[in-house]
Amino acid sequence: MLFDLTGKTAVVTGGSRGVGLMAARGLVAAGARVYLVSRDAAACEAAAVELGTQGSVVPLGRDLSTPEGCAAFSAELASHEEQLHILVNNAGATWGAPLESYPLSGWDKVVDLNLRSPFLLVQGLLPLLERAGSADDPARIVNVGSIDGLRVPRMQTYAYSSSKAGLHHLTRVLAVELGRRHITVNAVAPGPFESKMMASTLAEQQDRLEQAVPVGRIGRADDIAGVMVYLTARAGAYVNGAVIAVDGGLSLVCEA
Ligand SMILES: NC(=O)c1ccc[n+]([C@@H]2O[C@H](COP(=O)([O-])OP(=O)(O)OC[C@H]3O[C@@H](n4cnc5c(N)ncnc54)[C@H](OP(=O)(O)O)[C@@H]3O)[C@@H](O)[C@H]2O)c1
């Protein structure tokens, strides 16, 4: 039963596609009931139809970029659920521009969604998480960071890499505080995975990236599903405050 999530309720933000959908697929397959949340309700519903053949999925079209959106979602979830066992803070955005012309609007968009919203969702959902956790089987928060928050990326994505480094450290800060309250907090730092966010990068650089990654390939859906199930199931109950690179070793390499 080390990897079983039967009876658990989970939220995956940005679960409609990409890394979030990969995470949701793993949690559903392991038995969890999963709320998929992103702005595009139709995309959430399509994902829920796909995953629904394997288990229970609830699609919700909601904007989590603002404090009001995070508060409204937290209140809505509390009206449906007594407890929340698993929160995956995955929704994210990026922005690239030269240093001199990097726009304030791009900075705010990225930092608000990637760093502020995970904090606000933890605040808003804390009562549900505390009700779900016990000393033997804590509730779990998994923040989706990035290897760009571990090492300096090649692209001029100043807000993105800073927000991810901030999210990794917020993970550690919250792990110390919430561990005592029977909630673990960990982060996953993915390397390159196919997604809308990565589409143009992979179109231009997939060959170079595959050569740079020590295991010789970009990530696959199962790579995300596996680490998510590990961190949220009994197997990962004693892991707290970790930032786990899921990158085939790419973050260890000096790329020319
Ligand atoms: N793909 C990679 O190689 C990679 C590598 C490292 C880290 N990551 C991280 O993985 C996470 C997912 O990225 P991805 O690559 O899968 O990108 P993606 O395909 O663009 O997915 C982003 C997800 O976030 C949702 N989202 C965006 N803005 C939102 C908002 N305001 N409110 C609610 N949901 C919102 C999107 O749905 P809507 O547009 O419908 O809102 C979508 O479901 C991000 O945190 C990213 O930084 C990805």
C-alpha cells in the first residue's frame, strides 16, 4: 500500500494540460479524487473526461492569479469538502524579454501566479489540509518549481527563475512550520517536459536538450506521475522540505 491514494482528495492547479495533467493522471491512477483547476473550464472538462475513465475527477474553470480568485476558490472548496489531503501548486506562467525592456506587467504576472498564489492557496486551504493530516499520514503540499530555480537558465526569464527559486525556499519555510501541524511541504523541480509553455523552446532546442540531459531524453508523463504519487502516498510520508529535481540530471550539467 506504499503507493495507494484511495480515499484521498487532491487539488491540482493548472491540471488541464502539461505538467499538471501529468500529475493529475498519476494521482487519479493511484486512487485519488482530483479537482482540476485552471482558467479554461472547457479544457478542464476535456481533461476530466480523459482521466474520468480511470477514476473520479472534478473540473473547475477558475482564475487563481489574484488574491480574490484564490480566496474564492478556497471558500468554494471548503463548501464541498471537509478535508483536503493533497494540494499540488502547479499553475504557472513565464515571460521572456531583454533585461532593459523587461516589462513590469510580465514580472507581476509571473511572480503573482508562480509565487504569491501558491502561498495564498496554502493560507486559504490550511483548515482543510489540517483536518486531513495526522502524525502517521500527513496531508501533503507539492509545489511545482523548476530547475530554472536551481541554476541560472540560458533564457532571459528573470521573473520566472526568481519566482521558482522563491517557491523552492517557501517550500522549506512552510515545511518547518507545517510539519508540526501534520502537513508536509515539498517541491518538484522539473527539467524539460512537453507542454504549451515549452512548445517553442522544444521546437527550437529539443535535440540540444536531449544531448545535454545525462539520461539522453526530455521528461515523460510517467516521470511526473511517479514523483507525485511518491510524495503524496504513504511512501513519501517522511519526506518534508525536499526540492526534488526531475530532470534526468540536467541541472547538474554545465551547458555551454
Ligand atoms: N514543461 C516544462 O518543461 C516545465 C519545466 C519546469 C517547470 N514547469 C512548471 O510546471 C508547471 C506547469 O507548466 P506547463 O509546462 O505544464 O505549462 P502549461 O502547459 O502552460 O500549463 C500551465 C497550466 O497552468 C494553468 N494556468 C495558467 N494561468 C492560470 C491562472 N491564472 N489560474 C489558474 N490556472 C492557470 C493553465 O491553464 P489555463 O490557461 O486554462 O488557465 C495550464 O493548465 C508550471 O509551474 C511550470 O513552471 C514546467
